[in-house]
Amino acid sequence: MLDITLSVNGATRTGSAEPRKTLADFLREDLDLTGTHVGCEHGVCGACTVIVDGRAVRSCLMLAVQAVGSEVTTIEGLGPDGGMSTLQEALWDSHSFQCGFCTPGFVMQAAAFLQAHPDADEQQIREALSGNICRCTGYQSIIDGVLLAAERNRQS
Amino acid sequence: MFRWRGQDSHNLDGPRHPAAVTVVAAAMVARAAGQPGPATEECTPEGPRMKLPYVEYEAPSTVAEALELLAEHQDEASVLAGGQSLIPLLALRLARPALLIDINGLRELSEVSAANGSVSVGAMTREYVAEDSETIADTVPLLAAALPLIGHEAIRSRGTIGGSMAHADPAAELPAVARALDAEFVVSSKSGDRVIPAAEWFEGYLTTSRRADELLVEVRFPAARRGTGVSFQEVARRHGDFAIVGLAASLTLSDGVISDARLAFAGLSDVPVRGAEAEQLLVGERPSADLFDEVARQATADLDPPADLHGSSDYRKKVAATLVRRGLQAAADNADERQ
């Protein structure tokens, strides 16, 4: 077992894990952060996307030990204490999601993308979200929500 | 949620990857014949069930340490770079290394530099870093054109140039770019360095000429000459998927005449395939739609691509011809812009 110390949502967290434990499983099982969802477990569906050192990554394709010393943001850390971020509010207002399984992955991917590209247009948003799979919505409502968030971010 | 399943019922959930089906089928046939087949499942009974198989782990902090580990463990070890291909292989139990040598701590392998008409890209250069690199955009435009087509944004956050080249998936973008440009692969081992040309690097499906004690440390690309136009074309089932067929194309124009032409296909064989015949037809000619039509026909006439559930051999051949036409036209158009 390896000692693992990393920053998650602004707080220092420690645990221990076998080297083969993925970051996704470490977040869920060892840190009880079950907001990160695990879908395909081989990098195809995007449900497990989290932000590591400012970049969206698949937490199922990264070992927990590889995140030692990193700053990780999960869906639990996106909004202000118990509330929702501007992005989450906009997705809520746009009825972006249905069943919720893919939601945290989409939200984290969109959050990382809007951070880096605040003026993104619809085409760029579609491209950025193309690695996340949703089986409910047909995607348009998600794109609408992210566009609304970008607009609100620019106004505030 | 994690239920221990005995050796013989391991595939109750069914494999979800075409390659996994092959391995599981081979294991079942071998077992029926009373022989040990390829291992499909193994879990340390005392430990918790996990997605990835049991594996030892080392994270060297220098190249010298990594080479020491490779020399000791040889093909029992797998080198973990960005992990965007190796970790899925572990998750699907298609790769079963005894040891992972994690080279993410080798900062010395992340440099991009251009000198004397050659661009050196460190093996651990992440794909998103290469995508944002002005050096690469200016000097290796074909590489720059291919990078945004690799997987998705989150994959490129971790994936590396060296990792993709060493994984050597014949349908991937970067091997085709390397083959088209005659890139060189620099490998290190305890006994010294070797420089391997792209024509000799790709040996077969997921197989390179890297020896088990060697580490890929750098990929060298020739800098594009003035008047060079490029295009990376691909047809995939969905955006970000591996290409059914992909094409890396580069044309250099001098006074309106093609002085250098380079074509390499992805997805048509177990290695990236160079379109040498097409290149010969192009050099010395002036770019035109008629020329590109003719080259597309001749370049693909002798191809015999594999068939799978994504497309028949004949379909792939037709797609290849279309991509040659489109790729050459796009390359000729942006060669004009660069003159």
C-alpha cells in the first residue's frame, strides 16, 4: 500500500491505496466522494471526468498514486459551500440533464473548458463535450446550458 | 457491489471490447482442450477486487533509474506514460505486466526544441502541450494538424507523443504522421542510444522495434520546408474515435510544381502505410483536381485493407481514395497560403 496525499476541493486529503487503484475509485471508496461517477472504466464515456491541476482528465485512466501532490477538483467542490456554481445553475435552468449518471462528467468537462475558453461559441462547446456520452438528452439541452453559463459569466 | 466470481464464470458480464472477445474466446478454447490459455482474470484472493489487475509499481525520477528498472525487468515491465491506452488495456485485462514503470516524473522528457532543420519532441510531451506549442505549429504543421483529432480533450490532457508512438496502434494519428515525415525515434538503454527511422519502428499491430530494455525518449521530426502544405484527414464512426481510415498528407510546392509529396495511411494495415507510388506520381507535377483524382485511383488500386465490423475491405479502399483526393487538395491549398 502507498500513502497518498493530495488536495481535493481545496482540502488536503490523505489515504493509502494499492498502486493499481484508479483515482476514480480512490475518490469514491477512500474519500467518500461518490459524486464522481464511474461508467465504462476504460476512458470512453467521460462520466468520471475530474479536474486535475487545471485540466479535465478521466479519473478512471489515472492511478490514485499519480495524483499525489496534485490539486483535484470534483463535482462536490465546484459550487460555493453547498450551493451551485454559475455553470450548474445554468444547466439546471436549461433542464440539461435527465437521469444524472453522466452529469458530473459533463459538468467538470464544461467547467474546465469554460475556465480556459470563456468566449467559446457553440461549435467549440460541442467539440469540447464530444468525449462525454449521455444516453438521455440528445445533448442539445446540455449545449444550451453551457452556452447560457458562458453568457452569464460574461455578464457578471 | 464487487462480487468475487470464480475462475470459470469470470466473463458473465461479457467482454465489451472486440479485442477482449478474441482473448476470452482463445482462453475458452484452450481450457476446453485442457491447456492453459491466455489469462483473462486474476485477482489476489486476499485483496479487495479492483478494476486493474495486480501489478507492482515503480516511479523513477531519472531516465537512468528507469533504464536500470527496464534492464532488470525486461518484458515483464510495461512503461506507463500518459496511460490513455495502457490503462484501458489493464482494465480489460489485455495487458498483464508484472511491473509498471511510471515515467511521468521524468521532466527531462517533456522538452520541445527546434534546431538545424529538425524538431525534437520529448517522449513525455503531453498531447495538449504539443497542441499549444508554437514551435510545433510553425515547424511541423502536419503534426499540429493531427493532434486535435486524437481522442478528446480530456484524453489529450494526459496522453503523450511518445506513448502513442510506442503503443503503435495502426489506426492512430501520430504513427501515420511519423511514417509520412520519416520521423526518427531515439531510444535509450543501459548500453546506449539508438536512432530508429519510422520505416523500421512500426513492426506490427501494437508492436515496435523497441527492445524490452529500451525506453523511447524522443521523437525527431524534420522541419517543414517553405511552401509546404499539409492535411490530416480521417473518417471515424464518431468524433474522436479511432479512424476507420486516416491519411496524413504533405505537399511542398516550388514555383508551382510539387517538389516533395508525402502520404501515409492509418487503419489500412497492422502498421501505418506509406503511399510511395502516389508520391512518385505527384513529384514534378502541378497540383490540379485531375491529378489528385488520378493519384487517388492509382494509390489505392493495390490496397487490400482489413475488414471488420466498422467497414468492409472494399469500403475502406473507397474511403482511402476519397481521403487522398481531399487531403491532397487541402494540402495544395494551404501550401499556396504558406508560400
